[in-house]
Amino acid sequence: MKLLEPVIGLEIHLQLKTKSKMFCACPNQEAATPNSFICPVCTGQPGALPVPNEQAVRWCILAGLALNCSINGSTKFDRKHYFYPDLPKGYQISQFDIPIAEHGQLEIVTSGGVRESAIIGITRVHLEEDAAKSFHGEAGKTYVDFNRAGSPLIEVVTDPDFRSAREAKVFLQELRLIARALGISNADMEKGEMRCDVNVSLREVDKDGLIIGPEFHPKTEIKNINSFKAVERAIEFEIQRQSKLWQMSSPPSISSTRGWNDGKQITEEQRTKEGSEDYRYFPEPDIPALDLRVMVEEIKPTIPELPAARRRRFVDEYVLSYEDAKHLCEDQILADFFESMFSELLSWIETIPELETADEEIVQKEKNRLSKLAVGWLISKYGGLLADKNIAFEDQKISPENFAEFIVLIAKGRLSTRNGLQVLQKMMETGADPEHLIEEHNLNLVVDESELSLVVQKIMAANPDEAERFRNGEQKLIKFFLGQIMKETGGKADPNVAKMVLEQELGE
């Protein structure tokens, strides 16, 4: 049986969130009424002249820099010819031989699979305009809404460096995070703001992974996949389909285009794959070449902290596990919230008298303890409460300051886990200060030893056999008595104080 290695490349379109379209002043946004945001330029009327959107050009440069690309000193636009009902001009204004950015790379961490990490080459990053949207109605009629025609797109083309479906999925997720961190696109695949074409081929390798025969074989392109899960499944299906052909000694002999049928979970043949010569590219005569050098120097200092760098910093600065850092940084709003909240926690640490004269190691241990406590409550417990109520983090009501105050109450022993969950739920519902909620709902922990002593005596009287067995050395019964104390006090007993009083009473 032949040993086969997948060779996978991606072509990704990101819809930019500029105010206007790529080559005209029409609003670049969803419209309730079809064909309401259109003009002679974006509908391809004779004599209409396109004018490039400067913000789109700047954002394409920004994306190229974030992907470690070289930015060309000048660039131009080209006409890419093909016929389709939703392409009003009969050609698309795109970029061919001189893209804005090229020759970049992005490292991804897959945490398992064929490779733990991989460096993916970026062939090019260029600008183009979107097509209109077709709707297939009854009686074989097709309707075209031109509101989307002319919307600005960045196309990111990768080198064929992926070796598994998982790597492709992780890359797309990372690209979405980068687009959001740059503020250039929401990159929501389900809304069509990020679309992906996948190129898949196989090649034969020996047992050491060395290539046998040609490095590349005819590829199959899978068009317009609209979710991360669909990308992963489409690649996995295509690898299996092509593997069967290889094992039958009839691998694909020409490049072809297939579509992903999500209902059947299969790819389906559409047509043979076009080459660049089929598109009859030539320079767009109505748009002169653009000099990018001044823009590039202006944009370089504005690149924000990117997701990979932020994850590394969270691991180093907050002593988080990589998985916790990854979880926080997948949502920019959540990550910002954590940083603001932890800044408040550091302010509290500075007020602890015992730490004023302590050495740095002791202070760091306290910071690490608070970090672990905070991320556990934020991700697991609060995240769980929000998920149960189907509330997005951006819509939650708790301020970073109030969440920090809540963590301090947990750290100081003012709240047990049980009471803490009650307070957190009420904070989630109202956004109120945790101190006020504790007082209002009488959720303070019981720390008074005399009060707890009376509770213990009552429990002992109700469970004389268990009390006698504990006195005779059956230590495991301490969990039983602690449970009874919590039940009697409604979960408000301080566990440490309750254990001390219990041992004193049962030891008599």
C-alpha cells in the first residue's frame, strides 16, 4: 500500500468593514432592501470610473505586515475576466502580478495531530472587490442583489504547507483572531465575512517521509466553505477520496474544482480548474499604480499586539497554562476584561500589610495564587453560568472592578465556593457590587467559633453513633460532619473554622 502525504493550501477572502465599498462611495453594509446600496460604479455601468478606497488599501498593508509579509513599494489593480450572473462588469477588479503584500509566514500551534506546530508560508495578500449575491427562487428564476457587489475583500493565499485538516482549521481560527485584533474585519464565517477555498492533493512518500516522484500533483479546489468544521470535514473527505484513487493507481490527472455538500458531507465535482491564463488578466486602465512607501511607514507603528504574542505574554506574566491563555485570547473582549480585572487584583495585593516587607518570591506566589483563582472562576464557573443563559461575554454586566472584588472575597475566605456561586449568579443578573449582594442576601461566611460550636453540638446530638466512631479513630467521618455543618448553616460556615471547631468538640 502506498504511503501518501496530503498537500494542502488555502485561499481565504476576508470582507473588510470599511464604511464604503472598494471603488465607490456606496455604504459597505447589509441592507434590508435588495439593490438599495448601489450606484453606476458597483453595478458596472458604461463609463463609470472606479476610485480605490484608501482605508481598504491601508488595512491590506496592515494585514500583510501582521502576516510577516514584504510590502511592495508600489502596486496596481488588474481586471480578472470571467462570466457569472452576479459579476455585473463581466470582470472583477483584483490584483495579479504585483499584490500589496507577499512572501510572509505565520506559525500555528496545533496541540496534537501530525505536527505540534507548523510555519505556514503566505504567498500573497491582495485587494479585490466582491461579487453580487444570487438567490435562486421558484420556477427556475434567479434574482441578483447588488448590495454586496464592490465590497472590499482581502485575499490571503497560502503556500501548500498544510499536512492535515486540523492544521488548516487552526490557521483559519488564528487568521480570524488576527483580523479582529487589527480591527479590519469581524471574519465571521457563518455570515460570509470570511470565506475559504481549499486546494488538496496527495503525493507518495517513503517510510522516512521523503517524497517519491514529483513534489506536486494536480490539485482539487473545494470552493466557498463557510465554517471551520466544514473546512476540516471537506479536507478529510477529499484526502480519503483521493487516497482511494491513488491506491487504485489512478490518481487525479488534471486539476479540478469541487463543491462541498454539507448535507451529504461529501465533495461533488463541478468543473475543471481554471488557470491564470483563462482569466485574461490585464492592468486596470482606469486606476493608476499606487505608491505605498509612505503608507507603509505610517502603518508600521500602529500594529497592535497580535494574538500569538498576547498568549505568550499571558503565560509568562500571569503564569497561566497555554490552554487557559488560548481560551482567554480567543475573545478579545474576554482577554481585555481579564487584564483589567487582574490589574485591580494587583492593587489589592499592594494593600496587604504582610506583603509590604515580604521578598519578591512570596509576593509572586500570592500573585500566582490569585491568577489561578481568577482564571478558574472566570473561565469555568462564570463562563458556565453565561453559557447556561446563552449570554455572550460582550453582553455580560459585571465590571472588571466588581469581578476583582469578588475574587478578593473568595481569596480572603469571606465566601465559600457554594456562596460564591450564589453571589456570582446575582452579579451576572444585576451587575451589582458583591459586597452589597452579600449583605443584602446574608451570604457572609459564619466564622464565629461560638456560633459554630453550637451547630456542632446539635449535629453530634443528632448523630451520636457517628460521633463515637470518630472519637475512636474513624477519621474519614470528618467529611460527614463537615457536610452536616454546611447543610445546617446553608453553606455559610467557613470550612477551616468549622473543621477546627469540629475537631475540638469531637476530641473532648
